[in-house]
Amino acid sequence: MVAKRCRTPNRKRPDSSLITSHTWPGYDVLPRFVQRHRRSLLDSIHDPIPTMNTPAFPRPFRVFHSGLNSQQFRNLWRIALLFWLIAVSAGLTMTGRIAASESPNVVVIFADDLGYGDVSCYGAIKIKTPNMDRLAAEGIRLTDAHSAASLCSPSRYGLLTGRSPWRLHKKGNGYRLSSDQMNIAAFLKESGYTSAAIGKWHLGYSKDWNRLPITGPLEVGFDYHFGVPSNHNDSTRAFIENHDLVGRKPGQPYRIVKGQDFPDGLESPRVEDQVDTTLTRKAIDFIRRNAQRPFFLYFTPCAPHTHVTPAAQFRGTSKAGLFGDHVQELDAHVGEILDTLDDLGIAQNTLVIFTSDNGSTPKDFKGTQNVYLNLADDSGEVRRKFKTAKADAKKMGHVTNGPWRDGKGYSYEGGHRIPFIARWPGMITPGTTSDETINLTDVFATIADVVDRDIPADAAEDSISALPLLLGQWTEIPHREAVFILGNGKDSAVAVCTGTWKLIYRYGSDEDRGHELYDLSKDPSESHDVAQQYPEIVERLADAYRSAENAGRTRP
């Protein structure tokens, strides 16, 4: 007979009923669950979320004694874990709403005709831009960013739609947004964002100013609009707020009279040197009203577009004459926006993008010679000097487009290589720089990535997200052979840029002029056309453009 083993009740090894955080049944399950649902549950938290298999994770308990045996404890923990998983899963919808309420705000500051060389952190010496520099110091500065076109209206079209304006085969300005074309504001509205277009619009209103409501930004997805049709000195001489002109005389028709300084039917015409001050105030009001919910601000000041009319307090502050003063006024308004985000405590949760619609005009427009200025003061200084402001700045040593050739309206680099700065505290590493080539059409997909939403297949055809680049996860953007920029001013041409090689591809009535090829790594000033030396590269880049055109999209 085999003797049975004697078991003495309540006489176990001292550690036989000890449960530690590494022996509890949920130890192997919880980390996988947390990792799987981490993004959907905790999107709004920027700090890394430790899991059970990292030393930093707070253990649920250290060690305790129990009267239950180990198997009983394991069963209890399995039951508790099951209820916990059910509760958390049921709470996903609520958590999603919390995360949505903390979705990142997006502010795009889109300067007008600001050149690459007009900003201190891009090499300006005669002009000081401490607020733009601060943005770069707290974020990332791109050195090879390009506008969608070298003119105002098509460039704005490209940024908001993510569609290259050269697809419309249209020369000059006069681009319009339509309600059947997806844009950033309409896209974000579907994610619960409130949006405003404040500043220069230049994408079309209804034609009759007396037929109300005046249609414009509100019809394509924006919730609020305050701005000007094309610039601070355009012939309307009025602001537009939502669906009507500001300052309309009751009962009187509004009418622009040729040869007359001001239109009929306005109580008080717009004051040129106060336009950006007014626009900035409206932008700040919008931010304050919407600080507790996700918003998209498309802020488009008019400076430093001609006519060069800095406000009185900025005159004489730069070493580049009135033009430099105008840029420094723009910088001050950028600072006001940044300060407002700080004051409201929402800077940490706001992506700010600062850029320009195209390069600067190196010369003064002849069209400025006979224009009447409506200014807040009558010192005569601006009236005397605004007609030669660009020439004066050049004489003082300012180089408006930096090392790049020509400027606004041209297919050369000065027409479309622009400042581009992005800041998103806690996400973008401060003080970083990238020389990767991007296009402003990429802003749409980048913002879509920020809010973690897929773009519809038929929208933003030429937009590729640059967010991984901004966050330092990529050094280059995949799936892209080149960016394509519409020249649109001086000839029918598209610039095909790879970072090193640059092809100016001419088409239509300008095709007979031939294509131009430049090696920007050796010839950044585009002084030596090497198209004859490298016909195979000309053909490769030309094929890239034709393929993009025929495909109807460049976004994968």
C-alpha cells in the first residue's frame, strides 16, 4: 500500500498565496489591449502611454496575502478583466467624444507676395521678423517649399483644394472655388470643426454686389468670413462680412464708378493702412470665440502685397524702407495670433502653418502709379514713396526673393519658392529644418493626417501628407518623383521640380519657346540652361508631367 501524502490545512509555504503584478492573469492581456486601442482611446494625450510591460507602468498592487489559492485568484481576475474590457469597450464612444473635443486646432497664416528672402530666418538682414523666427525656433522650417502657382489666385486654389491649378489650363488669376469641389474647410466641417476665412479671398464671389446674399466662402464650407476680394487696395474699397459689404448705405445701390476714388453707396470706405490691423482683430475674435472647440482658421493678411502701405506705427522701423516696414507689420500681426493662442492656453493643441502664396515682386507694379490711397493719416510719406517701395528696398540692400531668380508670375524659383514654417508643440521638434521638396497642395493631406481622417478618393488629387516629414519620421516624401508648379503669369509653363533638377515645361502657345533645364544643386540662380546637354533628363521630367496630367492625380 502506498501511503497518501498528508496535507495539513492552512500550512502552506509562506509565498504560496502571494499574487504579484507579474503573475496576475491580466498581465499578458492588458498590454496588447492597450496597444491596440491606444490611438482611438487616448489621441488627445501627447505624452507616451506606458503599458504593463514597461518599468514605468504603475503596478496595480505589489504583493498581498490571500486566503484563496492561486487558481481561484486567477479565475477572479479573469472575471474582473472581462468586465473591465466590456466597460472600456462600451466607453469607446464617450472617449471618442472627449478626444474629438480636444482635436488639434489648425491655423494657416497665408501671407501675400512674401518672398523667400523677406524673413529673417530665411536670410533677411534689413528686415527683422522676430515672430516668424520664433515660430521657426519652436517648430520646423522648410527650405524647399513651393507654392502651387506663382500667382495669388491659383496658389490659393491649390492650397485649399489640394488640386494642382495647372489642371485647369487657365492663365492668370480668376480661379474660383465651387461647392462641388472638396476643400479643407468643407472636409474639416465633417469632423466637427468650425472654420473661418479671414483676409484676402481672391477665389470668387457672386458677380452682383447688390444682389444679396453675396455668395463666397460660406457657400464652400466656411462658417465665418471677413475679408477683401483681392487685396487691401482693390476697387471694392469695402470689407465683406459673410454675405454682405460692410458699411453699405441703407437704401442706396453700391456702384463702382470709373475715375472716381470711392464707390457710391458706402458709408465709410476701407482704409488701406488699417486693413491688416482690422483683419488681425477679426482673426483674434474668432479664436477667442472658438477656443473651447476645434477650429480651422485660414488667415490671409494682405501684406506685403502692393500697394505698400504700412500702418503709421511701423513706418521707419526697418532698414528696407516702406516695403521692409510692411513686412515687419505682417510679422507683428503673426505675433498677435501666437500670443492669443498662448493667452488662451491652446497653443499646445494647435498646429500653426505660416507660408506665402507665391514669391515677391522684385519690381514695383506700373499699375500703382496713378492709384488713390485712402490712409489713416495724411503725412504724405506713404503717398510719396509707395510707388518706388520695391526699388528703394533693393537700393538699401534688401534681396526680396533671396538667392532665387525673378519673382511672382515667373516659373523660376523666385516665383514659387517660399517660406514655410510649421509649429505643433509636443509633436514637431523645435528648431528643426528640412530641405525636402513639398508643394502647398500638400497642406490638405497634411491636415487630414493631423485629424486622422481619410480623404475621399475624388478629392485633393495632388496632395500628399507632409506630416511625417514635419514630425521627423521621414527625411523624404515617398511616392513622389517631382512637384509641379504652375508659372501662370508670364508664359504657359509648369515647373517640374525634383529638388536637384528643375524643368520649365512650356505648352500651348509657348511650346515653341522650348523647355529649360537647370541643375539647382550646381546652379541655384538658374543661370545656365542645360536642356541641350541632358535631353534624357528633359524627357524623363516631361514624361513625369504628362503622366501626372493624364492620370488626373498624383496622390497615390
